[in-house]
Amino acid sequence: DVIEAMLRDFQEEKPLTIRCCQNRITPEELKKRLEQEGITVTVHPYLPYAFAISGYDYLEGLKSFREGLFAVQDVSSMLAGEIADPKEGAYVIDVCAAPGGKSLHVAERLNGTGHVEARDLTEYKTDLIRENIERSGLENIEAKVQDATVFDVESEGKADLVIADLPCSGLGVLGRKTDLKYKASPEGTESLVHLQREILDCVHRYVKPGGTLIYSTCTVDQAENMGNLYWFLEEHPEFRLDDITERLCPELREDVRDGGCIQLLPGIHKCDGFFLARLVRSE
């Protein structure tokens, strides 16, 4: 039944999901602005600052988008910012950040304090992040080219929060990225599991004692998610799962596993397929 619900969901056309940029406007004011532009707006049941929108031709045609009043982001991705829950003044490293949705969300939550370093592999990807930073108006965030598999000595033990939303098979977003179904293979998934472990083995060293590591993927594959999580906890006993239950809306709390992670499923949950885990390094 779960598989059938997921497959049906992959075939359905969905409205675009956006996040209100609360450094610039309140969710209530944004909803009014969008409706004045002729947009159909529905508040998402999981987060009061998330909306599903439809009835527009193209985003750049919306004045509210050009003014940076909202960002395009799925609710599953916004939940990463919710469970990260950074304290004001935090130093944050997002190791695979493009196009920057999670980095910008976290930077916004810091309320003008701290600093977010949004990293990715190429200038092309970091340019995408910079475009979104410029639109957002946030000043406590920068984009930087950095290969996540290459250890950055200068960052060792310095980050209050590391976000590792890693390259994955994308099996949770087949409804949005239909080309993935033609490329998926057991061999490809196995190679991604090894890449994810290589990155985690590197970037966990950036987390300071008492700091937080968020591991996430947009897949529903067991090996990439719970498999990698259990592997990581065994390899790095200085980290433990931290309870995320109270950081999630009531509708999702029963689905939290082991206290510190959740597997979101398309067609079952009201968002993309996504895996989230919050790990804390011992003091």
C-alpha cells in the first residue's frame, strides 16, 4: 500500500512550494501580496511560513519573487532548518549547499547574527547560491567553492553546525525529476553510498565539541539513509542521535525513528521523499 501511494504521488502534478523570507516580510503579509498578484496560495499544514502556490506564468514575472520575499524550497528541505535549530551567533558550514535553500533558511534563523558558509564543488554551483543570497538580502552568509571530499584543515573543530545534505539517488523526488528513473541502477546507488560515507568521514571533523551535524538526503533508499546513519554512529562514537521529536510539527512526531531521524515518504507525507538525522558531538 505504501509503495502504491508513493508511485501514484510520483505521477501527480503538484503546486510549487515556497518559503516566506521572514527577514523581509511576515507569512501573513506575503500571502496577501501573492493573492494581490493573482496567485492561488495555500498554507502548508507542516509549517506556517510555507505555502503551495499555483496560477502564475513564471516566477521572474512576480514582483514578490524579484524582491526576495520568498524562496522556492520544498517543505522537506525546510524541515532540515527546523531540526538544525541553530542558536544565534552560530558558525555554520553547509558542505553541499547549491542552490542554497537550507543555507539561506539557517542564515535567516540566525536573525542577522553568526555566519553561514555555503560550499559546493564548482563556480557554477556557487554562482547559483550567490544569486539567491543577493535576492535574499541576507548579509551573514557567503558562498565558497570547496570539494566536500577534501578535508579543509582551517575548518577543523570550528563549526557549531554542519549541514551535510549529500548527493544521492534522488528516489524521493522522482515526481519532480522524472529523468532520474531512467538513470537509477543498483551499481549507481552503491557508488553513492560510498561517496556519502567518504564525505561524512571528512566533514564530521568540522563539528566542534557539543556541535551539531545534520545528515540528509532526498532519497528513500535504506542503504543511503539508515544504513549510512548506523555506519556513521559505529565509526564515530563521539556522535549520538539527538531527539528531534519536539522540533517537528505534531503530524510528523510519530514517524521519528530512534529519537533522532525521520524518513519522509512521498504520497504518505505532504512533501517530497526525504531523510533527516540530527547528530550531536560529545563535549
